Amino acid sequence: MATENSSPSASGNPNTTPEACSEGEESLRKRKLGFEATSDSATKKSKPNDGVDNRETHSQESGSSKEKNSNDDLSYQGKKSFSIEADVAEDKGSRHTMEDAWVVLPNANLDSTAKLRCAHFAIYDGHGGRLAAEYTQKHLHSNVLSAGLPRELVDVKAAKKAILAGFRRTDESLLQESTAGGWQDGATAVCVWILGQTVFVANIGDAKAVVARSASADSQNNSSVMGPLKAIVLTREHKAIYPQEHARIKKAGGFVSSNGRLQGRLEVSRAFGDRQFKKVLNLNRTYRLQVGVTAVPDIQSFDITEREHFIILGCDGLWGVFGPNDAVDFVHKLLNEGLPVTGVCRRLVREAVLERGCKDNCTAIVIVFRRD
């Protein structure tokens, strides 16, 4: 994602310059990562290398996460049950630093008392630094849970209200943290919560989510091979140049310059952090004037049926070289060939960086629904 002083296609640190990609670099090593749920955050921890040839990809990955618990074996509203298998891969591309952060939590209840299956996945695409992305990675999900995300029965209205409140609370505390620390990083986000068989997708900025959907469920019966799939974009991009965002920015007292950027500097119009573009309470208890950046997300929801097969989450680096249908076709082909989700993620990011020339940070999460 582009930020101040960077080119329109850039999304990393604006003070860095591209460096050449080489498969022989130390940065091409493969490392497996996982998540450990704690009472207030999801934090990364290292896992041992699985012996896969390190030269095959630049990416750092999580171990393939497969959810299987008692809730998986229950039908919901008469629909067939499913399990979730998900993984992530990332690559810094030609950037000097990696400013993306991610969450992969197939079991995201964070306690043992909730009856409703809850899974959570997210990509945070930082700009101007990594601090905002890491802060949201650590705090957003726990803030959404504490804001009242349903734990017993699916309630769409209550879930969306909790997600909105969690975004607001996270951004408010991040702005206080960044003001105290003297940093101005920002981060876009694409997040998924799966409650029972209902998917909630929330996004700010230009990170994107796409679901792969078949034309009908009948063609999938008695077959382990997926038929033709269509890509359905689940998110709406928030860029200052788009008419709806342009009007909102103008109303808030900001402006969009001739280069399509807010205040001539920021390409996206919604993000966590970026306190220099927001109305925030300073340490002397006075407010800085808002110029249009907000962390209010767009939220979509839908029920998983036999037609939905997988979801791809990606930062703008991925979508800069892959169209939605292109990405779905790429992942679909690999899954039909029997490649595990771990390998699919790795191949997707490798294709983006090595074959299609993505120069930006590139992170992708693939979430596959396995029918029982």
C-alpha cells in the first residue's frame, strides 16, 4: 500500500529502496510459524523446520493449522458440517523490511467455555513502519471478543456490532500508544471471523478477501475434485481517490490532491494508526484536527454452504499481481492436484514474487473448508 513519499504502487517503508530478489539470499530461508492463544492476544512462536527445500520459496509460513474439535461434528441449521484448514505464507519482496503481520487461529475462542466454534484470520499491512501492524495483530481479536462477539449462538447483528466496537477500541488505544511513543505508523487490515457456519469479513484500506464459490452444490457430490469456481470479492477498497471516500474526506476537513492521495501523502483512506491524519486526544488533552482517515471497517457476512470452498486473504502486494479470478484458479488447481494448504500458500506467494514480479511485501492466507 502506498504511503507518503512512496510511489503509487509501493506499500512498504517509504524511506527504503528496492533491492534485488535472489533465491540464494539468507532471506529465502523457510521457517514455520504458529500462534499460541493467550488471554489477551495471539502471539507468534517458532516451530521446527519441516525439511522442505528452502530454495523453493522466499516465504515464511505457519505450520498448517487444521481445526478439529467437537463443534466440527455438529450440523448447523441443517447444513453439513465442515472443518477448517488454513495456512499463511509471507515474503518481504524487494523491500528491506517486512511490515506485514498476520493471525491464523482456527480455534480462536481463547477459553474452553464457549460452545460456538470461532476461528479468526487476519492480515495487517503496515506502512511507515511495522508498529501499527504488530499492535493490531496483538489486540484486535481480544478487543472484538471483549466487545461481545457471540460465544453461544450466532447473532449477526451482535457480531457486527462487536467487530465495529473492537476496531474502534483498538484504534483508539493504538493512537494513544503512538502519541506517547512518538511514532506515526499505520496499517490496513482484512479480517475474517467464522462463527459456527457464518463468516464475517471486515476490512479497512486495500487488503482484500476473496471467496471461491461453485455454481451449484450438486456437482460436488461424490467427488473429491472441485469443479469450476468463481471468485467473489468480499471487501471494498478504501482509497482517497474513490468518490465515496473522497466525499467523506472533504466533509472531515481534508483534501485529496491531484496525485490521488489524502493530503497529498496517503493513498488509502482507512487504516489503523496514522495519527497525523486523525482527530486524536493529545497528551495535553487537546484534539488534533481530523483530515479524513478512519478505522471504521466495511463488514460483510454470509453462511458457508457446500458451494463455498476456500477464502484467500491477501495484502495489496498479492493483489497487485493477481486478479481475484486468477488467484482462485491458481489455488483451485493446486488443491485439485492434492497439494496441502501449506504448499498452496507457499506456491501462491512464490508465484507472486518470483514469477509475477511483486516488489512489495506479500502475505497470503488460504482458508479451506473440508466437508466431513
